[in-house]
Amino acid sequence: MQLLSLHDLIDESGEEIANEILSSFCVSRNPDVEHFIRKQAVSYEKSNNARSFIFVNETGKPLGFMSLALTTLTVPGNISASLKKRLRGFGRFSSENVPCYLIGQIARLDPTDREELSGDAMFAEVAHAVETARRMFGGRIVSVDCIDELVDYYKDRGFTPLNKIDDLNQMVYLIREDGEPLFDRRD
């Protein structure tokens, strides 16, 4: 399995070809992710609001998709003082906003199964991307907004529920400094 950068695909093949390829991607179990891939991924990429990648097998068959971005996390007022302190980190005692990495989208494409592309394989690539960025720029938090059905999945990977915004659960992963691999969980 390897990753194909959407940025590189656009540069090499053009926006029209990239849109054509993405328009064939199906994620029937999550229409919001499918809509993003088909209708928004290229514009997010071109505007530098996210970086997206396509998981492909050795023959080039698309298996999955992920989109990562930088964002700020608003620390909710209704959480414990200790969690606020952990989120803000050293020197940010009163800050309401903290920088974080965002997993914007991550999904297997239809009809890909877990044997072809496991959750562990996808999260290993997310971890690699976050660690690469973190070595260059710092950062301590990874955030994801997910539907109710995925809360336990993210909890199993070490995420903590933080807030509910509209129909999505905002969850955070606090990166540890002890060398433990990110998201070292099993699905």
C-alpha cells in the first residue's frame, strides 16, 4: 500500500482529471465523507486548507482516502480544569484557542475491506504525517469531528470526547512525549 498525494495528482494530471478520478469514489457508509471527496477535496487542496491523500494498492487501485489540516481548537468552558490545562499546555494558561492537527476525512472506499486496508494502516499514515509536521513545527493535539457511531472507534485509538457541535462529536488526542507511537490501537 502507498499514498498518492492529491496535490501531486493535480500538478501532474490537472484539476479536471483529479476531479474525474475523485468523482468515482464511493463511501456509502458516510455520505458526508463521500461528498467531501467528490465535491470539495480539490478546492481545499488548491486553497491550501487541507492536504489529501489516496491510499492505493500495488496495482494503483484506490482503497481509501484521508485529508489532514491545521486548525485551532477552541477550549470549551464546560470541561474540567485539568483537561483545560492539558489542552492549553505550558504557557497558555488563559488561551481559549490552541493549535492542532485535524483529521478532516479518513475512510475506506467501497468496496474495500479491512484486509485490503486496515484502520491500523490508515492511522499509521496519519501518525507519520503528524509526526513529520510536529518535528518541524511542534504541536501537541490531534482533533477529529465524528458521527456518534464512530466515537468508540476513536476512543479505542486514544481520543477523548471534548464537545458536541451540531451533530458531530469533537474529539482530541493529546500527543505524549514519552515516545509512545501515535494511535497505537487495534481495530
